[in-house]
Amino acid sequence: MESSSAAVTPPRVAELAQATVEYVRRAVGLDLAYDSDTLPLLDHYLRSVPADQPATIELVATTSGAYFGEVVRRLLGGRWEASTEDVTEWRVFLPTGLNFSPAGFAAAAIVRADLDDLDTTIDAPPRMRPFVEQALARMGDVTEDDYYSLCGRLDTLEHVHEVLVAVAANMLGEELGDEPAGDDDGDDDGDDDAAAADPEPGSAPEPERGDEPLN
């Protein structure tokens, strides 16, 4: 799913994102292309930002966050919620309701840790949170560098987004009275994917250490 129309990109987001393209070009001599293939260039650039300079971190996080949010939006669809003056509070909402603070992700990539004053989590509508937690728990452990990298965040967002798309399809099928998708065991009981995608309330496993926390 791709939504790359500039019409849905707030002008301030586009300006900050393009500033990141210029910063990375000057730093490494290569161009970012708003895709996953060149995202490692941005991770490389963020690793060079001093982690003990709060003002620098905030500046780079706002520009890099705008760029990363645009990469995610173009790959997965969705929209920006950028109505506040504080750029660090801007969020990207995917079509499934999964949402995150791009600036928070970028700041965490610089310091390789969560921050108290910026949101470095992912969130989802309450109905979807158990499925998000279950999907994250199944992803297993990753290294600290991979966990905080923007490449790692993109992998996580893509995986969880796909899970929520499947969950939403199952929910819609149940509301319409259809068989849940994926029940191919031949017994017509609809218990395969429905059971996997629709845990009992409170039964979703706790995320393992290293998984994305939810708000």
C-alpha cells in the first residue's frame, strides 16, 4: 500500500524532511530517496550525532523524524497529525490505527535509549492493543542497536501493520457473518486464524524485553 501524494503531506513536514535529505547528503555524499533501501544512510547519520547535547538531539530528531514519518506514510499509507506547534508531538497514524511519534523514534535512535520527555512508543486503538502486544511478543529479541534504529522501527511497524490488517479483515468477516479468512483445515469450524488473531481478553502475552512498548 502506498500513498505518496504531496497533497497529504503538511508543508512543514515536507520542509523538515527535505532538510534531512540535505544534511545526509552533506555528511555522507549520498541521497536519501524516501524509501527503505536508503534508510540505513539516515541511521548511519544519526549515529554521528552527539548523544550528550540535548539541543542538537532535538533539532536533528525533528528533521529526521519528519523524514522517517514520510517514509513510513509513503510505504504503508496513513496521515500526519501535525496540528500542534510542538514538532516533537506530531504523530503518524497508519490506516490500521497504529500510530507513533517520528521525532521520538529519531531521538531514541540517536541516544539508543528511550527518553522521558519524548514519546518513543507505538500505540493503537484500545481494541487493537492486545493484537499489537501479541505480534510484538512473537518477534523475538533483537540487539539494542537494531531495536532503536529507524530500520528496525520500520520493520516492526510493517510487521504489526500487516497483523492488524489481517485482524481487521477477520473482524469485518465476522460482522458480515462470513467465515474468518484462512480457515482451511476442512472442518468448517473457523477456528484457525480466528483463534490466532482474536485472543480472549487479557490473554495477549506480555512483550518480551526489547519489544516495542505500548502507551
